[in-house]
Amino acid sequence: EAQVTQNPRYLITVTGKKLTVTCSQNMNHEYMSWYRQDPGLGLRQIYYSMNVEVTDKGDVPEGYKVSRKEKRNFPLILESPSPNQTSLYFCASSRGGTGGRKPQHFGDGTRLSIL
Amino acid sequence: DQQVKQNSPSLSVQEGRISILNCDYTNSMFDYFLWYKKYPAEGPTFLISISSIKDKNEDGRFTVFLNKSAKHLSLHIVPSQPGDSAVYFCAASANTGGFKTIFGAGTRLFVKA
């Protein structure tokens, strides 16, 4: 089954404790992306990757890091989480090299609470 | 400054009637638009898209209309069904300045049986 898998689905943690949210896709997609969803703001893009070793900032990259060492994986790293990063996070992937111009497949989300 | 705006947070329609969801954008460089549907506790799923070279795209009960001069697009669902109750996101991308995707805030659609 074609899917984007995020882990964990839920996490409650404390300010400053480094965390990583993993994302893996089994569709051999070139493009992967991370979004956060906040009430009234919709989905905002954090980082995206056009292919292995190619990443770029989205609209809200501050406080986040990503890496793309393998085509299937695109982890999101919060080096020093803060309460304003409490949000619902989605990973997505799509085929081709034209980013959001192809329909993206989304994971089911990761709800992060930073206390 | 939101480049993609969905000004109606919610919309309620009767089953069998038409649902019209609206989306406005400000960036004239956007040339590809997509609609996604989201159910609770799930990720968004792609619904329909339109390129700026067209003004209409249809897929079954779903039709998207694009008015470039007004920087406005709309999603029509006919006939509406209770299973269409979800949050709908409008998204836009440009062919320049990277490959970001900009989403609107979403519109929650309620279809009453």
C-alpha cells in the first residue's frame, strides 16, 4: 500500500529536549515536505526537499532542521523545542521534480506538545 | 500576509445541493492550484487541481473554476453528500522562486442529511 508514515503520532515533551519526527514514504517520490497546521493558519510549509541531499526552506523554517540522506526518509529535527512549536505536523511526498505542482500524499500527522 | 485566503471558515449545505468553496490569492506568480480534503485524525488527501492555462477542471462531482483576472478560484461539489463533510484546503504554487506550496486556512464543510 502506498503510504507516508510518520512517527511518533503523538508526543508530549519539555522545552529544550531535542526530538526527531521521522517520515518515510514507499512510493519512490522525489519531493518531500514538512508542514505544520495551526488553527486559523492552515498548513504552513516548514522545509521541502526536491531530491536526496537537496533541501530548502519553506515559509516557517525557524527552529527546525531536516536532512535527506535517503530518498525514502525525511526526518524533522527540533534541536531545542519551544512551546510555540506545539502544533500538528504533516509530512508529504510527491513524484517528479516540480514540488507542490504534483498532488502530495500526506502522512496522518504528528501532534507535538512542548511544555 | 496570507497569499492564499479562504475567507469562510465554515459552510453548511443540505445533502443533494451544491457546495461552493472559495479561495482568493494575491501572488500573480501562482500558476498551479490544488484542492485537498481533510478528515479528522487523517492527513489531507488530494482532490482536484487546475493549471492557470485553464479556467475549469472537472472530475466527477467536483469542479474547480479559476478566474485569473480576479485571482479567485472556487470548488463546486454537486450533489453534496454527507461524506463530503470535511475541511477543504486550497493550495497554490509558482514556477519561480523555488517550489513552495502555499495553503489557505481551510473551510470546514458540513453536509446535512
